[in-house]
Amino acid sequence: MGMRPLAVAVCLTCLAAEGQAREGEPKHDLAEAEWKPGASAVGPADEAPPKERDPAALDPRKRALHTAIAVGPGAIVHGVGHASAGRSDTARRLALTQVVGLGTMVGGLAGLALTGASRWFAGPLALGVVAGGGLFVLPWTADIYGSAAGPEGAGRAPARAPLVVTEFGHRYVCDPQFRYRHFLVESVDLRLDRFRVTPSGWFALDDRNARLRVFGSYRLLGNDTHFLGLEAAVTHHRFDSDGFRVLTGEVGVGGRGDLERWDGALSGAFVEGGAGLALQRFEYRVPGMDIDPEVNDLLLARYAFGFYLGRDSGEARVYYDHRHDDFAAGLLVPGLGSGVAGHFGADVRWYFGDFGVLTEAQVGSAWVTGLSLIYRRGANR
């Protein structure tokens, strides 16, 4: 099954643009720089001279007007919020990306209709629909963000990701098909140079249900906040009260792109994307019945828009995830398309020094909300 992930296009384009912009300039090795909380991911010698701020761009009333235009008419023609603010180059880029996304999405849907969603073509075509949807939606969110935050942005990327981040919290899952509601959530996110490993667990407090997962990645290009990498994960989900267990193995690619490298008017914003394939083994444990295990494949795809908060104070994201094997699962909508799409979500990480909070919400066939205490330590070398 072929894959054409959104992450590849976004990250390679951004990295190429960065290389052209800096050709002939002195290079700086970030690995040798001392990391401090709040430090920018760009070295002092690489930073552009301070720009003279436009008083009109700082007027809250004008920003509110530009944001309202981006939210309203901008939902149809992405970029009109920046156009109203006089940033025509950014508006053209966002509108062009919207057109490319719409064409990719329509082409994928047409291909699915013409092939009858054949198993030989469904994967690549569905991936094209998701990628096109990302290219269509993300310019709108970028238009809203840039219109509201202005050219100076809401924050800056940290120079380094933390060496380790731990999480301890609670999630509430409202799913009419299962008895569970409350989960204890724990995770550890460890980074060492280009490698990253994240073991995590969800443990039901009111049912016999647990989801254990180990995620790993290797960064091929870029740094901690602007990268393209290989990903792999193993997940074991026990539905002991319901008589079955699911073992999932997956591989894929994923990345994050710093939008300021694509357009200076989107300072402090980023996009994420990824795609992959998973194999799942369903094991049934029903008393008095002997049921053979089942093996299925699963298409993985995701995209997100986010922005940094302050100087190394955290970040906020909105995202779409096409996977159907987690608690939010597939989106329920009227008609035959119900359950085909994945789920939508949003999360915010906010740090107060080394401690912080993580809040998130997801909507699919189930509603997932929760709050965690997080703690970070050190800096990835």
C-alpha cells in the first residue's frame, strides 16, 4: 500500500526554503549552544534585524476585525484575513495551498468512487483525501492565527526539547458502547539526540480495561522543533470485561514544520503531519467458545496546526487523527459515511517553570476529555 504523507511535503519544502534563504551566511551549530528556558530555536547571528512594528498591526480593534474576516469569509477563501491586514503575499500563499488541498481531496474522493473503494487502491486514495483535507483546512487555521497574533506571533519555539517529560493525569471517556468512563493516564517522553521513546498507559478505574503503548521515533532531518522522522509503535489494548484483546504494530513517517520559515507573517506557528500502516491482531476470550484470532490492517494519517505560547511556556494544537483504534475512534455522522473519518482534537501544554499542565479534548465516536500534571527536566543535546 503506497503512502504519500503530508509530513514529507511540508517538512522538505520548509527545509529547502530555509537552505536557500541562508546560502552564503555563516552556519551555527545549535548543538554547541547553551540551552536556556525561553531561548529561541534560531541562534542570535541567524536572527533577522528587528523589524519596525506597524502601529496598525498592534491595534486590538483592527486585529479583531482581521480575525473576524479570517473566521467568516476566510472559511471560504483562506487568506482574506491577512489580505485585509495588507499582507498580500501571505494571503496568496494560503489561498494557493487551499486550492492544492481541495484538488487533492476531490481527486482522492473521485478515485475512491471510480474504483468502488477497491482494497488495492483504497489506501493510497484515502491517504490522498486526508492529505488534501489537511492542505485545505490548515491554511484557514493559519489565517485565523496570523490575523489574531500579528506578525510577532504568540510565542517562539524553544531551542531544545526537554530531555524528559513525565505525565500523570485523568481522562474521562464517554462511549455508549463500553462501561468504562474514568482512566488513570501515565507516560514518560524521553529524547536522546535523534532518538525518542515514549511508553504510556491508560488504566480504567471503573472497568477491566487497559491500553499500554510504546512509541519510538528517529529524526532524519531537522531539529527538535522542525523535523522529519521515522516512527514505530506497539500497542496492547485489553478489553477484559468484553472478552477480547488487541495487539497493534505500526510503522510510519511524521514531522513538524516551522511556518515562520515558510512565511514570516506566521511567526510562532507550526504544522504537523504523518502517515503509516498498522497491523492488528484481535484475540477473543469468550468462556465456552473457541474463536480464531483475526488480523486486520489499519491506515494511519494525521495533521495538526499549532502555535507556541510565550517564551518556552508551552504550545497549543488542533488536529485530525485518522486512526480508529484509540478511545475517540471514528467520527459518528449521519449517513453511510459514519465511522469512516477519524476524530478531531485539541490540546494545550502550559508550563510554569519545570512543572506544567496538559489539557485535551477529542471527539469521534466517543468524547474524551482530561487534565494531566506534567514535569520536564533537562534539554535534549
